[in-house]
Amino acid sequence: MIEQEPDDKELAFLKELEKHVDKWVAIMDYGSDQESIVATGESIREARQNAETHGFKDMTFFKVPPSDKLFVPLLPLQV
């Protein structure tokens, strides 16, 4: 159970995720103060290719669920 309210930075990140419902996102620096969405795609492969095209490596991938669906934790993916 989450006992503390999200801060402004966390709320901004969640708002950004809402723009990518049902898409895969590539996230750099997940879990740090610097985390950011660097690419998206219809598939995890497309998100990875889009991120790598822009020079990003070692990303965490996440498929953004609709807000009425269950949240699934993020996992780093080594491909």
C-alpha cells in the first residue's frame, strides 16, 4: 500500500504516461530523479528501435495500460 502522496515530478511523469495509453514506452533512468520517456511504439521492438535510432541504450520498457486496468510493475529488459 502506498502511504505517501506522489510529488510534482512523479505526477508529471504519470501525466506524460497518460499520453501513451496502449503503447510501449522506452524509459531512461527508471526509478531515478532523471527518468524520462525517450521513445514509444506500437510494439516493444518498435519502441526499442525508435529509442536506439536516437542514441539511447539500456532502457526500461513498459506498456502503458488504460487507467481502468491493473498496473503491472516495470522490469528492465536486456535485448
